[in-house]
Amino acid sequence: MSDPLPPLALSLVVITRDAAAQLADCLASAAFAAEAIVVDSGSRDDTVDIARRSGARVVAQSWLGFGPQKNFAVAQAAHDWVLCLDADERVSPELAGSIRSALQAPRCKAYAMARRNRFLGRWLAHGEGYPDWNLRLFDRRHARWSEDDVHEHVVGDGDVGRLEGDLLHASAESLDAYLAKQNRYTSLQAEAMHARGERFSFVRLVFSPLVRFLRFYLLRAGFLDGTAGLVHIAIGSFSSFCKYAKLRALEQAERAR
């Protein structure tokens, strides 16, 4: 749906691969941006055609890792203010209004928004699922994505504001796909820790998952999200365990060489 107000001097930036099922809704939710850029890393479905039909400019770029890929995408923007979304995310109407208001007279160089995650068919409202604050709107002259291959984040040199309204993470992936993704992410995290020279700690292996579970399931009331909340937090806690277990395996493999 087109925005009846004039477009903002803002570039919407999305990195994709095989995102045909989600991309059109993502781009439509941020139609207030004067420009949409899709950086695609070899989609085999209709992602590129859908992006072009939606009015986005498509740039092909082989996969560089999450942080470097997003920095490349931001560099393609015509505007200094950029909004970075994933293909399975949607800007809610309230958030769209907040973005428009913030950019009329920006008080900060970057803005975070509350991401609401959909998991096992339920919109999470507690625990790790909400509010999952993410910095996605920023002036690229003062902020950029970290170079991390996974769990990248925006780093900048100014104050960060917070916007009203939700960024809806409407992931439609199956539980099998979600678990497979967590397995890939924990491998990448362990490899990054090992490359930085971090050492395995038995204390962190045991207590990091436990503290994470208690924090999000009890202190942040994840139990109020029912079975979906329990599964979401349990998988997150197990992923923390796996990350340190994989770091230990890398250290053992290095000693064996």
C-alpha cells in the first residue's frame, strides 16, 4: 500500500537470498522511504523479480557475512539516513509514523525499535521475544554495522533514540529450520570467539544457559507466552550451551593437530 504522504529522504535497505515469500510485504510496509535497495546474494527463487516489481533497486553481491553484507548494502544507498530490515520483517503503522516524526527533526544519529517476534504461530510479548530492541534506523555518516559474520549490530558515535511502535518479525520458518539456523549461528559464534583468542570456560558452559533461562523465563515473564515462550527461551539457552561446547571442540581440534 502506498503512503499518501511525501516520501522521506530515507533509503530502505534489505539483504536477501531466496526471500520471495516475504519480500513484497516487507517493502510495502516501508513505502514511506524514497528509495528501496535490495542486495541479493544469489537467490534461486523469484526474489529479484519481486523486488523489481515492488520498485526496489536490485544489486547483486556474493555473500560476505552478515555484517560486511549489510555494510555493502548501506553503501549503495542514495540517502545518508537508512532503514535496514530483514525480508521477514514488517514496519507496523505506528512505527512508520514514529519514523516519519523522528526524521522531520532528528534529535539522535540512530534509533532503535522494539521488534516483536512471531514463534510457533504466536506473537511473543515477553521474555526474549519482546521487546527485542534493535537499532535499525541510522545516519550512515555516524553509524555502521559491525563486521561480525553473525549477530552483527550497529555501532555509532552518538546518542540512540527509541521509537514507538513495533517492528514485526513475521518469520514463517518451521521449527526444524529454526533449529538448523541456531546450529549454524552457534558454529559461527564459536569460530569467531576462537579467532579472537577467547578460551573455553566450564563455568560459562554451565551457568550461561542457566542464567539466560532464569532471566528471560522468570524475570522477564517469558512463562506468560505459554508453550511458545518456553520453547523459544529453552532453545536460546541451549544455543548458549552449544556455543561454548563448540568452542571447546575447536580448542581440542587445535591441540590435536
